[in-house]
Amino acid sequence: MSKKIIVFLLVMLTCSIYTSAQKKCAPDPKMWKEIQDFKLEFLSQEMDLDKEQQKKFYELYNELWEKK
């Protein structure tokens, strides 16, 4: 009887570790937005875009990103 309990506890422990690890991997939407904004600003600076060019670039980049 004790072997069944030990096996059951090990299975439960393994399942709980697996599910908790998956929760930590889910990206935070706020953090994801900040990363995307930073990336766009960085690319704009590197390409030396003015405000109008930035607006067009952001629209195109976001459209292509969604399709990907």
C-alpha cells in the first residue's frame, strides 16, 4: 500500500512542477508591449527616421509581425 502512495505522490509532484513551469513561461502582456515599443524606437533611431517615416514604418512593421 505504501508503494502506491509514494508513486501517487511522485506523479502529483511531477505534474505540479510541470504546470507551474508553464505558467512562468507565459509572457506578461504589459512587458511584451514595452519590448515591442522599445524595439520599434530602437529601429527608428538606427534608420534615422523622421516622425512621418516612423508612423509608416510602425504600421507596416506591425502588420507584417501579425502576419508572421
